[in-house]
Amino acid sequence: MCIEFGQTVRYPEGYPDFTSYAYPTVKPVKIEIANPTNRPLDYKNANIKAGLNKDSDPPVASLYEATEGYTWHHHQDGKTMILVD
């Protein structure tokens, strides 16, 4: 378990569990993670798969960014993206 900025994050099997911090109305999505690493492309693919855009709820200013105040977490399975605060 790690406590940072007053938030507790559990690390089962050595990986962070952000379930408690996921955006409540955006389900985790499975995408093809870019290799080599390309986070903007991963964010774009996750936003599209989740149905997020500038007019959605929550909105994204750019497909290459997460919703304001949130970030896309790359899950350890190498396929799943989770929108977390």
C-alpha cells in the first residue's frame, strides 16, 4: 500500500489498483497499446473506444488528452486503459 497526497493505493501482486479512483461513468477500455510507447496515441484510442470527445460527458478538449483532472492509466495487462483521477 502506498499513500501519496492523502490517497491510499493498494498494490496487489505489485501493481497499483486504481479501481476506487476510476471515473464513475467511463468503463475501462481495451485498446492496442502503442509500441514503442506513444501515450498521446494511446489516449486517442482510449478516448475513441470510450466514446469521449469535446461534446461528451465527460468532455475531452483533444482526443490526445484525458478528461480534465483525470489521466488514462495503462493497466498491467497491456491492453486495458482506465480513466482515473
